[in-house]
Amino acid sequence: MSSAYDSLVQAALLFAAIFGLTAVVLAVARRYRGRAAQDKLNPHEMMSNFRELYDRGGLSDEEFRTIKSKLATELRAELKDNSGAG
């Protein structure tokens, strides 16, 4: 009977350890995902950063035009969304 009780206690401890580790992993994942969402730049900030890089000579004319045209699409969509919200 003692061995059955010991096995049950070991199983309960193992379950508790797995549950605790799962909780820790989920907490870390939530914190990382929240931080990643905050770190994302909006199109205006990205355009400013690329403009500075271009002005310093880090981008060619063609590269900057390509980036600008792609960001312009996002900027227009953002403006359209903002104008409909207010």
C-alpha cells in the first residue's frame, strides 16, 4: 500500500511541476509578444528612419524610391482608416 501511495505522490508532484513550468512559459510568451507589438514602428516612423538613412547616403535613389512607394500604400491605408474613425 505504501508503494501505491508513493507513486500517487510522485505523480501529483510531477503534474504540479509540469503545470508550473507551463505557466512560466506562457507568462514569458505573453510578455515577449506584448513587447514585440510595442516595438513595431508605424509607417510614419519607418519613413522618417528611411529618409534619414537616405540623407546620410545609406540608400541609393532607387532603393529609397522603392521603399517610399511601398510605405506610401500603407500610409494611404492608415489615413483612410483614421478618416473613417473620426
